[in-house]
Amino acid sequence: MVYVKKFTIIIITSILISAMLLSPHTWAGASVDFTDLEARIALLIEVDTGQVLYEYNGNRRHPADALTVVMTMLLAASAIESGQASVDELIEMTESAWSDLGPSDSTRSILPGEEMTLRDLMYSGFVGGMREACNLIAEHISGSTEAFVELMNERAVELGCEGTSFINAHGRYNTLQYTTAQDLFLIYREAMSYPVFAEISGVFSHTIEGTNRSEPRRLNGSNSLLNSNGKYYFRHCTSGVASATYEGGHSFIGFAEADDLSLIVVVLGSDVIMFEDDSALMRNLSESGRLFEWGFTNFSWREVLSTSNPVARAPVKHGAGADFVNLRPESSIRQLLRNDVPLEEFDKDIIIYSVERGLDIVAPVSAGQVLGEITLTRNGEKYDTILLVANTSIELHRIEFIRMQIADALASSVARAIISVLFMVIMAYSALVIRYNYIRRKRLKKIAEAKKKLTQERQDGVQITDFNDQDTRVRGRRY
């Protein structure tokens, strides 16, 4: 009876999980509770910003396992991009590429002397899980697997990986080969920047053409989120690889994209649920799908600050028809936020430069002229600082324009010198005019006195020969 109840619970759980994964409606609005996440380590990060949306033991070390091939393919893609290697060059299988492998370490063994292109070797290593293909790529690029492993570790350090160590190029378990979810994100994001990696990692199955020693090979990949006919299919996933070992459990790393949101998910150390009908639930795949779904459902890019919306106004002196100007952000601020975060939670610290300096904004003001800045913070965390610019132009009043032109002209040192010289000339001229007028008045007074005297003398009978010139007049008496 107890067995029946347990079996019934398992079946119901399986049906519910399968329904969740297959339902086309869960992506649109379902909320997922990750307190029941089945993994030792999990991470969900937005690709462009590196913003962590979900993290559980993100910096905890874990066996790298087959996820090692991401770094191997990254270095191969880098060599192709730099011209060091070509995707179409033929590479012959060597005995040394099998040196650290056993018969169970490959799904599609490459035979000694077999020639394959670098592109096919990359498909073989990434999609087919062929470890000898990874070793052959390593030898081709660096001359030996040992030199290639050194390059892997050097590149990890360059990318900022702090918890990663590589011992081989293919991912066979080794206690000294480990990584973290955070480091895997850095490696995978870099790898996705190479077109050849995005191409190879984006297929669930691939057929390699026949070679000099083999018929065409059909490779079936480990990323069932790409399998449109399978129960783990997630339509927004475009790249990824899974891993399964006894020591590290079942793991997955992949990339998904919807609208303008790009996510990378890392799930390490999941288990497998086996059912009575011999079916199984691969939790590295199901949990990765859940994380992707939760991220796309609950997060989006939201415009916290828009260039079309003024956020402040500043007083303007001497403007024609306006005594203030509206200020708007020079650029918009878009933040990746949970959809339920109110935008009102953002604090806006506005600084108007003229007010800060105790000065006035004086017309004319040009549209787009920088007049201040705005800083956004939320819960004490600073997001960004954006310049504030005038939303419109404010012309200077005509009379004020003339007055200001005069004031500006008078304010210059040359103008002050010219004014000083003119003042001195005017003062000198005024002094001359005053002196001239004084002398003239004095002379006219003397002439008037002389005329008066002559008039009196006339009355007294004195004859004047010339009274227009008092200095040459001739007096005489009448007989």
C-alpha cells in the first residue's frame, strides 16, 4: 500500500513537471519558486551587463567535467578568428591524441590516420562529446595538449576567472580540474562572441561528412533544450552543452534570447529522477529550462529615465517670452529590473550647475545646452548619472540684448582704455572751451566798457576818430 502511494506521488510529480515544461503558457506569466531548485549550484545572468538575476553557490568550486569543451572551443574559435587556423584545413588523427584516453572516452572514435576538417573536429568535440577530437584540436593549435592546457589556464585568468583550473582539454574527471558557475559564465559569454562557436553550439544534432577512413557520422548532442521534439525543449535557447559524470553529477550551461533580453544559465550538480516506466527526468535540463523561463517572465528592460520627459526647470534671466527652461536627460536610462519593481523607488538627485555655483542662467539658451545632471539611486545603490540639457531654446530679449552688448563692450580692457582716453580728451577740450569763453567774456567786457566810456565822452564833446578800436582811437575837441 505504501509502495502504491509512493508510486502514485512519483507519477503525479512527473506529470506536473512535464506539463510545466511543455505548456506554452507558463513562459508568459508563471512565477517560479526556486526554494526547491534541484542543483548544487545555479546561476542566471544577463549577458550584456553581467547582472545576476539568480545565484546559488555561484562561486563554489565544482568539477568542470565536459563543460571544459567550452574553453577548448573558445580557443579554437579564437585561433580561427586570428588567422592562426582555418575551419576547412584537414587535420590527421595522431596516436598521441589518444594518450590519456580509454576506450570508453569517446562516442564516435576517430581512427588513426583519419583526416577531418577543424570545423568537423569542433562539431565532434562539442556536439558529439568526442574527447580525442578535443585533444587533436589542442595539438593542432598549440603543438601539444600540455601547451594547450597552459593556454586554457592563461585565457581563464585573462577573462577574470578566479576559481578555475584546467588539467586536460576534454573534461575527463580530474580532482585538479574544476571551475565555478561565475567563471563558466565568463568563459561562455566570451565564446559566444565568436560566430563559429555560436554556430557549432547551436545545434542538437549534426552529420559529419565521410572521411578517408569513415562513413558519415551522425552526432546527437547533449543540449536537449534545442530538441524541438523533446520534453526539455525551450524555444528561446539557441546554444548550450550538458555534462554527466559520477563525480560531478549532471550539469548544463546554455544561452537563450528573447526580444532584447539575453541570458546565460549555469546549473551544476543536478541528479536524475528515474520512473517505474524507465523514463527519466534530467534535472540539469529541467532546472535550466525553469531558470530561463523565470528570467524571461519576471525581468525586462525598463526605461527609468526618458529623454522625452523633462525632470526639472531652471530660471532664465532676460529671456524673450520665457523666464524658465525645462531640463530633460541627455540620454535615456534603461535598467534590467523585475517587472514588479515600482519605478517610484528610484531617487532622483538633480543638480543645476548655475544654482550650485550661485549664478544665473542668462538668455540666450540653446536647446541641448548642458545645464545640470541627475543621479539615480535605488535602495542606496547608485545606478547612473546623466547630464541634463535644455529642452528648448530661449532667445534673448532685444532691448536686453542691446544693453548687454553695451555692457559687454564696456567691460573689456580695450574699451576701458578708449573710454579713459576719450574722457581725458573731453576734459581737455572742456578746459579749453572754458578758458576760451573766459577770455572772450573778459574781452567783450572791456569792449563794452570802452564803448560806454566813448559814449560818455561823446556826450562830453570829445571827438573820436575811431572808436571801434580802443587802442588806436583819436580824441579831439570841437572848435
